[in-house]
Amino acid sequence: MGSARAALGDVSGQIYKAFWYVPEIGRWVKSVEEYYASNGVCTQRISSKRESFIHAVN
């Protein structure tokens, strides 16, 4: 088997991440990640919402 190598170079851009946290339940309920290229264009957006949770009793 052969091996493959990825070419490494300079990469620039920005990442934005946000989390919505609810203290009453002790969990995040929504998150968003956005990846921006160096020219300011959003290249990828990932969002998720918590569908349900089980509240742990201490």
C-alpha cells in the first residue's frame, strides 16, 4: 500500500462559534459554527439544537 500526504501551506480565515447555554437545565441548547475564508465569504455553517435532555439530580 502506498501512503498519501496532504500539501501544507499558509491558511487564513476566521471561525465563529456560539453556544446558547441555559443555566436552569445546566446544558447548551443550541450551537452555531461558521467558517470564513480570508476574503470574508462564509464557506461552511454548522448548527445544532438539543432535542431533549434528562435532568440529572444531584
